[in-house]
Amino acid sequence: MKATGIVRRIDDLGRVVIPKEIRRTMRIREGDPLEIYTDRDGEVIFKKYSPIGELHEFATEYAETLQKTSGMPIFICDRDAIIAVSGASKREYLDRKISRSLEQIIDSRTLYQRDSGKETIALTDDGGHYVSCAMPIIAEGDLTGAIISGWQYDSPTSDKLADAVESKLIQTAGMFLGKQMES
């Protein structure tokens, strides 16, 4: 654990303000759920809670099935990091932070499909695979993540554009995962 040197007092209602710098660095947004842990040494630890992370095994199996059916690399992420990968290196992508551009796609709450006029959007800040099509996963009105079909820039399909079938497949998958989280 890393000390920040920042001290905050608890108010009369038991609230503590998390400083803006920490919220920005940790990508904590207003309304984000935080899980609270305690240990024997008296430490209180706040950890971002990922509702879709609870479905990790299901998400992994779903990504594998979708990848086998479509032949495209499939990625499932929460609002911060990739939680399931199929058709690409798990070691390279699993638990990696998503790019700011992908975060904006999730925040848009709409299907993204790469068209000829759109910029190339990296899955992570490191590059590698790029977003061909992405559908935010919405459960009970809350954004929980996205399902993404990807492509690799140095592959034979380096200028890949999303087609109608791919878009419908990813859109359906995103809606299905959202419904799974609600039940």
C-alpha cells in the first residue's frame, strides 16, 4: 500500500472526502460503487467495485464462444480494465487499463462501429489491438463496461471496418450481458 500524505477528517455524518487527485488517478467517478475492507491492523481500504467482475467466469466463457463463432478477437471490460479475452493474448490484455478513448465510447452509452471516417481507437494505451465495434453493457441503467470486437493493426485487415453483422452481434452480446447482470 502506498501512502499519499493526504489526511482527511470524518465529518459528523461519518463521511470522508476522497481528494480530487486520487479520484482522477484511480478513475473514480461520482456514483461509482466502492467496496470497503478492513484488516486486523485497523486499516480501512476502499476498492472500486466492478459488478461485471462478479460475472468473470461467465464473461470469459461468453467471450470464447463469441470468438469461436465470429472468428474475431473479443474483449469484455468493466469501466476500467479488461476482464475477459478470447482470440488474443490473455497475458497481454487481461486486467490492463482500457484507453481513455474506449472509456469515452462506454460513456456514450451507444454502439460504436469503426467506419471509414473514424479515427483508430486503441483498446489499451499500449496499442496492439484496436476497437472495431463496441457496445456498452448497461444493467439497471448503470454503465458497467463493454463488449468489444477487435482487430490488430499489423494484420492483413489493418484497415478493418465494422460490418452490419459484426455490429448486430456485438450489440446483442452487450444487451445480453446487461440482462444477465440484472437477474
